[in-house]
Amino acid sequence: HRGHGHCIAKGADLKRMEAELYGRQAGYCKGKGGSMHIADFDIGMLGANGIVAGGISIVTGAGLAAKMEGNRGVAVSFFGDGASNAGPFHECLNIAATWKLPMIYVCENNLYAAQTPAAATHAQSDVASRAAGYGIPGVVVDGNDIFAVYQAAHAAVERARSGAGPSLIECKTYRWRGHTERRGWPDPRDPAEIEAWKQRDPIELLERRLRDQGELDDAGRQAIEAEVMRALDEAVAFAEASPLPLPEQATDDVFAA
Ligand SMILES: Cc1ncc(C[n+]2csc(CCOP(=O)(O)OP(=O)(O)O)c2C)c(N)n1
Ligand SMILES: [Mg+2]
């Protein structure tokens, strides 16, 4: 589900996203890609990816395209701590640094790759420190603090637009639910650790800060919640009204098998 928030933030259509989750024809991938492969090229969302680290190479290609076209575009790749151990991460950081591509690599480090704790696969706790090996800036930020993320992202966008090249931002965060809730795949994490992170819910942290600053009150909070629920209800109704793909469409849009 890593890509869902990115799609929404980038302006993807909730209705077409929901229809894809339902496996319906009106979905982003006509109901055949599923939750993990939602893409919308029209808004510059190149797609989430079920291949761990696969998206990093695709987005580095977009960074190269932006540089060649000179269009001030900045390509942003989101991936996990597990993905940062895969070859594409290292190959792409190396070439993007060498060619000074307008790129931001955002590692959402939730401390586990599926069920495996990062300490079992990383000799160093900070992925950001790897940036030094490629001669680019690497920063660690509190990924649950939207303002800290915004500041780091702003600096990285400026750097990319100035022609200085890529940055690596490591956002420390957490996944509340297990990687999978399939039977036979128990969640190995300490319940106290999960609880401690729940106390640092990024949405609640934002809400608290906005209330402290007098930017949000109960009525404002309720209005946002009502708007979100309305949009979700509309998306679900849209998805349920769309037909399933037909058997004869099974091989449409399939380029290789
Ligand atoms: C190339 C590849 N290898 C293995 C998998 C199986 N797999 C799915 S999720 C995952 C762990 C990814 O870890 P991380 O990047 O930290 O993402 P998170 O589990 O935190 O969402 C693995 C190995 C895969 N999808 N793709
Ligand atoms: Mg992870």
C-alpha cells in the first residue's frame, strides 16, 4: 500500500484508485493491475511498483528525461529501507549523482523490510549515510513530522532545480499493521514498539500543531473529516458500479508474458 498516499498527494483520482482496488474496468489499470501498480502519467505519477526497488530505476529515467528536456521537472522516488539494499538503489544514486540529475530519493524507513528488522540487513542504522559514498547530500528526518519532511524536500527541490543534482532524504517512520495479514505470517514486532509509534501518528501530530497555532478548531477538524468521508463514499460507490473486466479482455494491454 506504500504508493496509495503518494498517488493521492499527487492528485490521482480517488474513484479510479478505488475501482482498481475493486478490480473493476474503471480502475487505473482497468482492474488488472491491482493496488500496487496504480499510475497516472497525465499527472506525473509514474506508478507504484510491486518489484521492490523497481520504481527507483523508472524514476531515475524520468529525472534524466527532465534534464534532457530542461523543463525544471524534479523526479521523486519513494522506496523502503529494504529497497535500499537492492542493486537499483546503488546504481541509480551513482548515475544520478554523476550526471547531476534533478532527483530526490526518499527512503521511507519503517525499520522493517516486510517482517525482517533493518538491523538484520543493514550494518548501519541510517540509510542516509550511504549518500556520502555517491557524493550527494543525505539527511535523516522525522518522517512523522510533515514540517520536517517539507523542509528537507524543499531544500532538495531547490538543489535539483539549480542543476546541482540529486539528494537522499531518509524519513524515519513506521507501519502500524503487519506487512501481510495472511495466515501463517505472524507479525514479529514487539507490541510495545507498535504502541509507541501509534502515539506519534503523523496526522495527530499535525492536528495538534495546527490547534496550538490556532489554525484549526473542532469545526475545522469535523469539516475535513466529513469531506474525506464524502470523497471516499463517492469513490466506493463509483467502484461498485463499474463492471468487472471481461474474460476476453484478459490479454488486452499485455505486452510480454
Ligand atoms: C525484487 C523483489 N524481491 C522481493 C520481493 C518480496 N518483498 C515484498 S515487500 C519486501 C520487503 C521490502 O522492504 P521495504 O523496502 O522496507 O518495504 P516495506 O516492507 O517497509 O513496505 C520484499 C522483499 C519483491 N516484491 N520484489
Ligand atoms: Mg521497510
